[in-house]
Amino acid sequence: MAAPSSKNDPIKNREARIQRIYQIADLLDNSMTVPGTRFRVGWDSVIGLVPGIGDLTSAAISGYLVVEAAKLGAPKWGLMKMLGNVGVDTFVGAIPIFGDLFDAAYRCNRRNARLLREHLESQTGTADAGPQITNPLEKPGRPKELTHG
């Protein structure tokens, strides 16, 4: 009898979903360093520079992460907080110049990934719900104030 493929394995599927959320949050909010500084920004900040459509595109991607968190069983209060974070990021981010700076500092996707991680910790006692998952929100070598920002 052949071993089940990871595609049909609910545990591996869940682990892959959690890992994908962490990776996308990191990509959107913390994937590159501003030259000459230690401050990190992500693609959310870059996409948000495009007037109008940039903030809506970022909101759609952030919304996807909230949907994934819901599929993983995040509680309604957590999902409401996540949607609130996306709303703040979207509406304040739409303000020219100030909104772009706010967006770089607010990091709504990392906030939402942290909310999901807290839920997973309360359910399983571990943030990654499995030994294979690494949490890019806690990469070694990053300044602590930016790692948890």
C-alpha cells in the first residue's frame, strides 16, 4: 500500500497553509531593507505607492490571508481584528505620502500572522503546529524591534 501523498494529507496541507501565510506576510511587510538603514519594508509598501489601485491590491492580498486564517479555524474575534488591521492599513495607506509611511511601519500582515500564531499556540501549544514549519516572522539575525513589528 502506497503512502498517502502530501496533497491529500490534511496535516501536511494545514502545515503548508500556515507556512504560506507566514511567508506571504513576511514578503508583504518585511522582505527588503531600505538602503542605508536597518528598516525593513515589504512589497505591500511598494505596491501601495501606486495611487488608488495599489492600496486596493494590497487589501485584496491581505484579505486572502484572512480567508486562509478562517479556514485554519481562527476565532471570529481574531478574524475581526485581522479585518480591522486590513481596513486601517487600506484607508490610512490611501492618504498620499503619510499613508505610504504609515503602511511601511504598521505592517498589518505581520500583525495578522501574529494573531493567527497566538491562536495556534493556544490550540496546540506551539506556534507552527508541526515540526517542519519555520516561522519567518522570527528569523535570526533580524533586529528584535523589527522582528516583532
